[in-house]
Amino acid sequence: MDKRSAKSLETWKANHLESAVDAEIKKRFPAKDEKEIEVEKLRAEVENMKLEKQRERLTSQAIKIASEKKLPLPLVDFFIGTDEDATTANLDMLEQSLQLAIQQQVEQRLKGDGYTPPAGSTGSTFTLDSIKGMSQNEINQHWDQVKQALQNK
């Protein structure tokens, strides 16, 4: 009895199951006709055009803001957001980051890498008036500098 029931079930599955599944799929997901498919394509194109137009508008606004703030223009594309507020916020963040980085570089250069004159050089130059006021002894002590000052005049 079990063998016959199993065999009849297998036969029914082979003959009728595929058509029953197809009918259920069509009932749940009705097929779209050509008009509906075309309408969906047109809607997608319109949506893409809207997004492109908004992106162009945001790009032009971002370039304007970056020019006013003297930010590098090639980086503008990376900071365009989904709307005007997000784009402005992104550009403000870029400006603050660049200013901080520049300030740190300036402080670093001023702190340790600056030029310090040698300790032994006095760096004093003599003018004709100062030479006239010097004694013979002072002129002899600074003869090289006095000689150079006289040659430059």
C-alpha cells in the first residue's frame, strides 16, 4: 500500500507539480506587460537625470565655496554630500583640517628647524661715522671689518 501511494505521489509530482508552482508564482508575481516595463525604464532615467542635475548644482556650489575659502579645487569632488548642508559641512571640515595641518607645520619649523647664527660672530658692521669715532687701537683690533666697510663705501 505504501509503495503504491509513494509511486502515485511521484507520478503526480512529475505530471502536475511544475504547472501548480508556475500558477502560484504568476499569482504572487504577476507578469508585467511592455508598457509597464517601459514606464519603469523612463522613471529610472528621469531619476538619474535628477540626481545628475543635483550633483552638478552641488559641485558648482562647492567650487564657489572652495574658491572663496581658498581651498584646493581638485579635492572638491571628494567632499560633495547628498545636499547643500552636507556639502558645506564637509568643506568646512576640510578647511579646518587644512588650517590645523598648516599651523602644526609652521610651529614645527619655527620650533626646531630654524637658523641660529654662530655664537662667535658679532655681526657688527661699521659705518664711516663709527670709524671716525674709533681710536687707533680699536681700528687695529677690527681692521678686517673696518677695511671691508671702507671698501663698500
